[in-house]
Amino acid sequence: MKIECIKEKLHMAVSKAEKIASKNISLPVLSCLLFETRRNVLIIRSTNLDLGLEISIPVKVEEEGRVAVPAQVISSFLNNLSDDKNIKLETVDNLLRVYSSNSEANIKTLPVDDFPTVPMIDEGKVCKINIKDLVSGIRSVIYSASTSSVKPELASVYVYSEDDNFVFVATDSFRLAEKKIKNRKPVDINGILIPFKNAADILKIVDGNDGEIEINCTKNQISFSFDGIYLVSRVIDGMFPDYKQILPKETKTSIVVLKQDLINALKLSNIFSDTFNQMNISVSVENKSLTVKTKNSNIGENVNKIDSTIEGESIEVNFNYKYIVDCLPLIPSDSISLSFAGLNKPMVIKGVSDKSFTYLVMPMNR
């Protein structure tokens, strides 16, 4: 292989592909990127067997070929290379020679035949979504997914269509986040479970890009295609919980507060929280007050009153501080509503001016 290309384009592609490459001791080639030329295109592939990535960039091909090069080495070299516009790559025996006008490196390569294929989805349900909307959908819910592999369906981001909406949902059984993204074109996704780790990697690859992204779904895989980038993920074979059954049907207490006031109170409360991150929320209709209290026997205690508008009954419930603070940066509204259906029922958090996001938090029984 012998090619010449624009350094910036190669660096961008390698930086993205490196995020997918796996450090697998039993299969060292997974820590590599596969470079393959095809006409005047360089195709860069990486995979961790759960997720595969293929990026195509234009290059000048003098001699076609394939080579598997360690991702971290080539990425670090390009990252620290001076600002040469063009860069050349050439295979010599078992080495990849990378050189510019001022620098040169000879990188040891691995056998290309050991590199796994990146599956291509030819048949499936195809739809398109704005990239920024896809990022918003995943980012709004992914932190609520379980990090345990005991129940794979909970360690995932659930995506399905409802009318003309993409719906993203995640839950670890203690809290649940749902984000609805309205799409300009009809959507048809029966229900896909994207593994939590794959969803996080998908965010790393697509975030910061503009335009539309094409999504192709089958029973076992989901792919994302845009701007010369193809990303394919396995999906979990399982059933996501029927979460709509736990959505409260009534509201006994409703509170509206400024989001920043609640964030400030939570920051102070966290200093005094215990090892369980327990926080007490007390709503007094008589005193027209919302109070947040935390107590730690080794440190002390803290009480914060927040200006709020209250409707309904007084209530006092304990929650995990972290579960509440996680969702607040994802709500664009300046004001948020906290709704209670009673003791031992989940609290529902929504933005006052944005109804596309719903967040449930289960109370603590301690």
C-alpha cells in the first residue's frame, strides 16, 4: 500500500476509529485499525466485536493494499505531528511507514487476515434523523441505564417509534428517563435495545457532526450512516419493561421551581449527604415551602428552602441525591416541575416549557 492524503482528514478518521478499538489480550488485532484502499478512497475500520466502524476518506492511491496498524500508536503519532498539510503512508515488509516533510515513523503491523469483518446491513427498516436530535435523545437517557450485565435489557438504551416521534428510554429500575424527539419524516422502529456501552461509543462518534444520519434496523443489528461514516452495533435480544405501567396516573402534589435554585440547593445538600446519598424532600402546603434536608452523622446536617409554587397535599419523601442531580443538566427549561402521586410512588420531573423529557425517581425506603 502506498498513499498520500490530507493529514487533517486522516487524523479525524483515526481519532474516531480509535475510540472503538478494543484492548483484547486474547485477540490483539482488535487493538488495531484496518487500513484498506479502494480506488481513490482509504477505508479505516475498527471493531470490538460488539460495535464496528468504517470511515472512508479521499486519498491519492499510488499502490493499493491492506494493513492492520495499532490504533493507539498511529493515533498518538498523528496527534503530535506538526501541522503538515499532506502525509504519506507506505507498507514496507511488516511495517507501515508514515511520513511528512519533517517526521517519519515505522510502525509494526499485524496480520490483516486476523481482523474481523465489519457487518454491513443490506436489508432492514431505514429511517433518518437529525444528528443533533440523535445525540440529544441518547444523552438525555443513557445515564439512567444499568451498568450491570445481570439484566441486559436494563443495561441498554431502548429506542422505538411512536407516531412521528423517536422515543429513547433507559432505566436501572431505580430511575427512568424518557426523551421524545419529533421527526420530520415518518418513523418505523418497533423497538431496539442498544447496549449501554455501545450507545456511549455511538455518542463519541456522532457528536459534533451536522446534518442527517440514516438508521437501518434489523432484528440483530442497528447501523448509523452519515458523511462517509458507517457504524454498526449489535442489539440485545430481550424485552424492555413495560415502563408506561409505572407512570403515575394521578398527581397529588405538584411543585414548580427554578432549575438553578434546585441545583444550588442540591450542591449544598450533597456536602452533608450520607453514604447512601439520601436526601429528604419536604413539601409544606401550609408554609408554602419546599425544603431539602441532608444529614450525615460524621459531618452534620443541612437544610435548604427553595422558593416554589405548590399545589396539592403536603408530603415528605427520601430520595437518592445523585438520581435527581443527574437529570437536571438535560432539561433545557429554566423552570421544572416536581410531581408526586403519594408516598412510596415515584417522583416525576419535567421541564415546564419542554414536555419531551420525562424523568422518574423511585423514593428510598430507609
